[in-house]
Amino acid sequence: MGLLQRLKHDLLAGLATLRHGTAQAAIRALEETEMLRIRLEIRKLDQQLAELYRDVGERGVHLREGGEPVERVLYDTEVARLVKEIQELKDTRAKLESEIAEIRTGI
């Protein structure tokens, strides 16, 4: 009976190890999926930021070519709105990057 008890114990220990490993793999897969989702959001934000930077530049050049003084270009309401939008997107991007860092430290 000692041999059967040992085999039963070893089998149960092996199953517990297998369950633990499977759970760890599932958790890791979920974390990786979440990081991919966040990276996709960051890429979208980067595209939006590039468009806003382009818009600010175009607006500034348009105003300057129209004969506006530099001060008017700097304090233009449209430029200010675009800059505010840029800052909001940068803040959102920073939050997403911190989420990725949190996931990585949890790994």
C-alpha cells in the first residue's frame, strides 16, 4: 500500500503543479493582451498628436504669411485650443504608459 499511496500523492502533486502553471499562463496571456490593447491606444494617440502638431504648424504659417505679427500667432485662440488638445492627449498617453509599467512590474 505504501507504493500506491506514494503514487497517488505524486499524481495529486503533479496535478496541482499543472493547475498552478496553467493559471500562471492564463494570467500572463491576459496581461499581454491588455498591454497590446494599451499600445494600440498609444499608437492612435500618437497619430492624433502628429495631426495636431501639423495643424498648429499650418495655422501658424498661415497667420504669419497673412502678415500677422509673431505675438498674434502665439496668442491665437485656434493655436491655443490646439495646444490645449495636445496637452490633454499627452496626459492621456502618459497615463497609458504608466498602466503598461504597472503591468510589467506585476509580471
